[in-house]
Amino acid sequence: MKYLIVAFIILFLFSCEKVDDNILDPPNTSSLYFPPLNSDEWENTSPTELNWNTSELENLFNYLESNNTRAFIVLKEGRIVIEEYFGDNINGTSDFDRNSQWYWASAGKTLTATLVGIAQQDGFLNIENPTSDYLGVGWTSLTNSQEQLITVKNQLTMTTGLEYNVSDPDCTLPSCLTYKTEPGQQWFYHNAPYTLLERVVENSTNTDYNEYTDQKIESIIGMNGQWVSQGYNNVYWSTARDMARFGLLILNKGKWKETSILSDENYYNQMVNTSQSLNPSYGYLWWLNGKESIIFPSLPTSSNVPMSENAPNDLFAGMGINGQFVEVIPSKNLVVIRMGQAPDDSLVPITFHNEMWEKINLVMNE
């Protein structure tokens, strides 16, 4: 168990074609509620109405607060069942609340996966095409023939074949991107090829990445976040409610009410299901629970365990450093959001995540 925890810690130090059905029971999306835009209004459902065990709520909240959680939201069919805020803002001021912004870290990869799908459905790119079609020849240090084999899909699935034993895995300069093996022959959580997807979208759409995010997602569903450059990385910041809106969009398979945002059903299904044969627990930048094995980032071999033993099998999630989680559970029509600092100063709280779900299950009488 210690070995697995260490593996996940290394995972987020670097950030933060079989398709199977990850959805056990399709959600009844006709019952979903969508909060209005530009408003604090958001319908609630009480745990009592859902016959949840309210006597376990205090234990859940105490656990979250004692483990440096800042925001925790549970949506059931789009309605807020739980919304709690704890501790200080990131600048040290007190009273973290629904208006406080926080970083998504690598959970923001899920936003990028969605934007790539939108750009493809709009005809700007094709994920089967070479990345060099959008970044130009020489975006790596590979030969032209080697570089031409890397596709946008390889970037989405962490299968570019680029060397990952480098001094800075975030570095997107050609000098940092060297050859290790052919694309599709290895799975490794390499942050730099992911980051370059943002440039793929910008170049193919001829639109600034923040502007494209606003046009295609934020303005339609009422999000008010932004991408912020941090070194080689672009990190998304928003409120917890903004993250919950995005989770609700994905729960409804890319539709906001009757507006189709990600209308490519085939792309959506590939995104939230096993995307390649090397790591069953990974889609297009989404982590998948309930699979027979997983490749932990930084490790070249597979472990015969699911992502999270206590979470529902059909959960799929964006996961970021220090425990930034956007989680979707279709069979239960649930969205779960956690923002905060790392429990006990650890980088990736995998044990915390399992224990969190143990306590959530007690509340839901599961």
C-alpha cells in the first residue's frame, strides 16, 4: 500500500484502442436541474429528503476540515445537497466562501480534453492527425518521420512515446522533448505534451485559449474562471461552484439544459472510458475508477488495483495536486467537488480520497 501511495505522490509532482463502457447505469438526465447564469441562485435538496444518514454529516465535515479542505460540494441531479467551506483563502485571508477562487491544478486537464473535442466537432482539428499539423514541424527534437507519428490523440492519452526521464517534465521546449519509443507503445503521465494541447487548440482555432474557453464553455454554463500561466504550465482557477457547473455539464454528456456544447457523442464516450489498452484507468485526460488495473504515473508497469476502492466503480474524475477533485458518478447522478490544500502536507492525498469516500458512503447509506 505504501508503494501505491508513493506512486501517486510522484504522479502530481509532474503537474498536478479499446473503448469499454465505464457507465454502469445510465443517468436519468431528464431530471437534471441546471442553475441559472449570472446568479447565486441554485436549487437545493436536503440530505433528509434523500433519506441520507444526517448523523454522519458531522463526521464527514470534521474529516474534511481537519484535512485542509477549502471547498466541498455534492450535487444530486444538479441540485446542491452539500456545500461547505473551510479555512482561509490562498492569500491567507479568512473566510473562504463560494466567491473564493482556487486552482484546479491537473484537474484542469479535463477542461482541455473537452475543449479539444469541441474544436474537433467544429472542424478545426482532427485528433487522429499529427500534432505537427497544428504546432508546425520541429515542435520536438525528433526526426521529421518520428515526429509525424505523434498525434493529438497520443497527447490526450499520455502515449506520445517521448522521453520522460528529463530534468523538467513540464518543459515544452523542443530541446526537452526527445525520443524514447514509438507513440502508443508506452503510457506515462508526461505533463509537457499535455500542456501543448492548449497551443494545438489556439493554433487550430486562431483563438486565445482563455477566449476559446469562455466562448465554448464558460459563457454558456455560467463559469467565470481563467487560465493563468505558471512557468511552462497554464493553470485554471475558479470558484468551487464553477467547478461544479463543469461537472454537471459532463454528467449531462456535454449538454447544458438543451444546449449541446460537446455534441460529438463518440468523442465524449472515448473521453470518459478507457482510451487505450496500456492503462485501462485513463480516458482522454480523465481518470477512471473500477478498472482491473492502473498505471501509476512515474511507473512503467501496471498495478492490479482500481483507482479508488471506496468510490463508486463508475466514477470518473479530474484530479490535481493537493487534492483538487472534480468527480462525476453517472449511476447516481452525482457530482462531487473538493478543493483545498494537501492533508498532512502530502502532495497527493490518495489515502484521504479513499477515506473521504468511505465517509461519503456512510452519509448516503451506501
